[in-house]
Amino acid sequence: MDIAAEIAVAMADEWLPVVYRDKVRAQRTRSIKIEVPARENNAEIQYTLLGIELKIGKHRFACPDLATARYMRVFARFGCSDFAIPYDISRISATADELETSWQRTLLLLGSSVQDKPARTAATLRFRLIKAIRTEIAAIGPGEAMPTFDRQTRQRL
């Protein structure tokens, strides 16, 4: 059996794509697009004089608050460039907590599965796991983009 399938079965409702589908996409959302490579990325939250930014490689993305930065970091780690974020800003922090907890539990299960395997095999299995998560999230989709309005004419663009 594939490592991603094993971990998905072990985690059941706590599997990250299931949390995304059932807790994020089930409610009203906005879609976000960030330019990140489709691979595992090192995403850092940085506090600057201008506010909070999410740094992925050489790229920086301005975030309105810490909860949004934490939420976006989860998807940036997997290389997901299109994803949904809850429209209600009061739900972003709790959802980010659930997604981060799911990711950490996934890492623990992966670690216990590969502890007796060579480093190269462990890296390959981690790559496959992240690709499987990214593929499932892409299949669920980000939903429709929120319409933008011209402030002067108050009409949809």
C-alpha cells in the first residue's frame, strides 16, 4: 500500500485533505493564488515594519494578520498555489490550528513508518506523501474567486 494511503487511513477525519474538504470548502470561502513551486517548500512567517509576511524562497507575500499567514503557510509547504481560505476571518485561526495539527500528526506517522528505512527511501516516501496531499487538495479545488468591484463605479470587474 502507498504511504499516503496508509497515513490517510490511520488519520481518518484528521487527514489534511479531509479537513480541508469538510471544514474549509464546506463553508463560504475566498480563493487565493500564490506563486510557489509545486514541491515541498520552506515557508517562514516574518514580522516586518510593514506587517506580517510569508516568505517562501525568495518570494514574500503580505498577510493581513498572523492567522492568515499561518493558514497560508500550511499550503505553501506543500506547493499548493491555489487554495481556499474561510471568508469569515474569525474562523481562520481555528482552521489553521487544525491544519497544522494534522500536518504535525502526519509527520509523526511518517516518521514511525520510515524509522527503519534508509535516508534516501525516507526522503522518497516524504516526497510521495507531499505530492499526494497536494494532488488531493488540487482535486478539491479553491472554489470561485471573489468578484472584485471598481470602487468608483461600484460595478463588478
